[in-house]
Amino acid sequence: MSSGHRTMTLFVTVILGMILVILGLSAEWPMWAWPTLAALLLVVAAVTHRVLAPAPEAFPRELLPDPDLPLPATVRQEQRVAHVALPSSVTDYDFSFSATVRWLVLDAPEDAPYVNPAGLAVEAILQRARLVTAQQPPHRSAFTQHQLDGALATMRPESTGRIMAMAQDVSLSLPELDRERLAKLSAVRKDEDVWEHERNYERSKRSYLSEDVLKDTGSAVVWWLSRNEEEVEGAVNRIGLLAQLSAAANNEEVSPPFDHLTSTPNVPYPADDGYAWDRPFDAGYPPSTNGTGTNPDLDSFLAWFGFRDDDPDVDLFTERLVTLADAHGKHEAAEKIKSRFGDTEEDGRSEGLGDEPAPPDAPGQ
């Protein structure tokens, strides 16, 4: 019995006795009640002693280790693995995995073969980690690391049932070169998306203009008027221009009803197959019989410029066409022009593209 236990028992007994004495004197108890009070105090002291008694020691004190002696070092069953390549959801882009593997050896039958617990634990952890990383893209290494922290944080038995394994201090990363490649690929994909949207927008806009706005002259006029509702007179003044735009958008000639409103009206040519293209090429004038041309395309081109067969500037104009064609490497076209009008150099004309003809009365002409 310890001294503290005895002191507590005595203290409780004295306090209770004093309380009972005070109550007895105040209530003027009879003389026979005092012996009963003394017996009650003895009973209370015995009960208090039993209640406050310490529990018996499980082991004898002499068998317990000396608390002053150092405790033996605990053998920790763990192993660090570092820089293990684990696959991602993209081929050739592997994560770099590192972690501390911990294990607990389970009871095994007496005839069970000897195993390497560290090898089984590492293999089990790598298999569990592989199932997670193989489902994630390589650019989400930080997110995948947090997933592994949770997936590997529980002790679980491995396939042989000989050990339970877990991992802590998990680290997952992607090589720097792979990160740079993924960043470049991501930038290219974003640029392609922007380009594709811009192309679709341009295609839609072209379709809207060609199939709706510029489908014909009337549609073009209505479109312009819808954007300029207060300028009716301006719409009327632009009918010729809009007619040309709609005709060009559809690869057609300007419709006859609007031909007179354009600045360059169509040049009418006979549709007869027997039309003699060697006649004069003046636009809108009846053909004569004194021409020598044999190239309808060239005659049409000159007629579009308003040249007549007897125009004095035809030779100078064709000479400049020859020089311009040679300058751009169109030698075949230059030869056709020369064959149609003859060699202009024999007429004593200048070879310069920008030279002006001398006045008729100037010397040397």
C-alpha cells in the first residue's frame, strides 16, 4: 500500500466524521446515536480503502525492463524505389515514378517457401501504380501523382498473400524533353483549331455572298439597300456596279437589262460560225472587209479597248503589247501579235514600253 493511498483514505474518513459530528450536535442526537456514528465511520473508511486501492500489477516489478536502459532500435521494413518508368495513355511518353515502399509480412504455413518480402512489395506497388498511370495523359503528371498518393496509401495483400504493401512519399514526373514536345504539340493543335474555325468562317462567308447576296443583281441590290435603308437613290446609282459584282461572282456576263448601267458594256459579236474574224475589230461598229487579222482573241481584246482597224495608235499599242509580253516571258503571245500586225520594228517605231509617238509633222517620221 502506498503512502498516497493511506493519506487519501484518512482524509476522506476525517472529513466525513467532522460533517457527521456537526450534524449530530446541531440536531441534538441522542447518546445512543454516537456509537452508531463511530461504527459508520469505520465502514466508510473500509469502503474508501477498497475503492482507492491500486490495481494489481500484471507482471512483477522485478520482471519489468529497466526504464533507464535504451530501447532496441525498430527494424523498419521499407525500401526506396526511384525513377521507375511507368506508361501513360500516350505511347512513348512514360512517367518517372519514385516512392518509399513499406510492407508487413503475414503468417505463412510451416511448409511455405521462403520469399523476398522487399521484392514482392515493390512488385505489388508498381503493378498498382501502373493501373493508374496507364489511364492518364502525360501532361497531367501532377494530377496523377495525387491519385497515386491515395491509391497506394493503404496496406493491401499482394497476389501471393505472403505480405501486405503500401507506398508513401510518392513522386511522379515527366522528362523535360517530353514536356517541351507536348507543349509544342499543344500549341500546334490550338493554332490548327483557330485556323480551322477561321477557314470555316471564311467558307461560310463566301457561301453567303455567292449563294445569297450576289446570286443575281436583284439580290445584291436588296442586300445593299438592307444595310443602307435611307439611301434609296444611292442604291439606284449602284445598280450597275452591283450587276458587275454579281456577274463576276457567278462567272457570267452582266445581264442584258443592266448592261447599259455598267461602265464597260458587253461587246456584241455575231454568233454565226461563218463570221470573218479577219475583219476590223472596232467595238460596236459593223465589220468591214479590209482587215487582215486572224486572231479572234486579240481582236476582241483590242475591240474592248475601243481601237478601230484604221486607228493610227494601233501599231504603237500592239508594239507595247509585244514588249510587255517578252518582258514577262510570254514569247508565244508576242509572236502571235507580231504575226497579226507584222514586225513593228520594221515600221521604225520605238522599242521602249513607255515612249510616246512623235507628232505627225515632226522630222524623222
